[in-house]
Amino acid sequence: MLKVWGKGAKERMVPFGKKVQGALWKYMMSCRPPPIVPRYDHVFLTWHGRPLTKDRVEAIVEHYGRKAGISGVRVSPHTFRHSFAVMFLRNGGNVFSLQRIMGHSTLDVLRIYVNMAQADIQEAHRRHSPADNMDFKPAYRMGARNNGAIEKKTIQ
């Protein structure tokens, strides 16, 4: 678990997986500059050993977005956060765990992520529904002459 501070200096513990653990370990052991002041316990520091500010993180993310040729969409730390939330739900994560990870006090804020994940589910169902993608002809149809009663007819 990693201790993070959110808006309003709210502290929370956030889980992370083995891949992130490996990347953080590599950064800490080979890339992280020494803190200019020993009391700095921040993970991410500038090349000068000072804690990265929110504005600096935004500038770095935007820089690498441009470098990657991404245009026409917002590239920001908030976009990463938003993408994480939607992907977490798409991959089967539950909304209550997501609420804790994201540091939201109510589920109302998560509604947009749930709605986006729901739209993905509906689209996937439209594309992959076994019944909707079968090429078959029904053996029964509604009879117009019998006031809507079902007639057994072979469809050719």
C-alpha cells in the first residue's frame, strides 16, 4: 500500500500491484535523485531533490503526450485517474473498492465511471451476443389471421 494525500490534504492508503512495485523499486534505486532536505519523504522528486508539485506533474504528462503524438484529447494526470477508474470497472472491480482507492466520500462522484463502463458492456453485448449473431430462422411466427395466436409454420 502507498500513502497518498488527496484534495484537502486527505490521507489514504492506495493498493498497487507487482508491476507498479517493480517500477517504483527501479525508480527509487536507480533514478530518484537524493532529497535536498532529508525530511522530504516524497517518492517523486525533481532533479534538484525537491518534491514534484502538481503543476510540474501536469507539465511532464502533457510533454510526454505531445512527444507521443497524442492530439485532440486531453492528456493530464486527471485523464490517467479517469482512465484508471473506467478500466478498473471494466476489468470487474467493484465500485466500493474503487470509491476507497479514489478517495471519494460518496458514490455519487463515481456515477460517471459506472455509466461509461455500462455503455461499454452494452456495446460489447451488441457486438458479441450469441443470439443476436446467430444466423437462424424461427420455426414459429405470430399469425395475423388468428388474432396474434402463434401458428406453427416452417420458414423457408
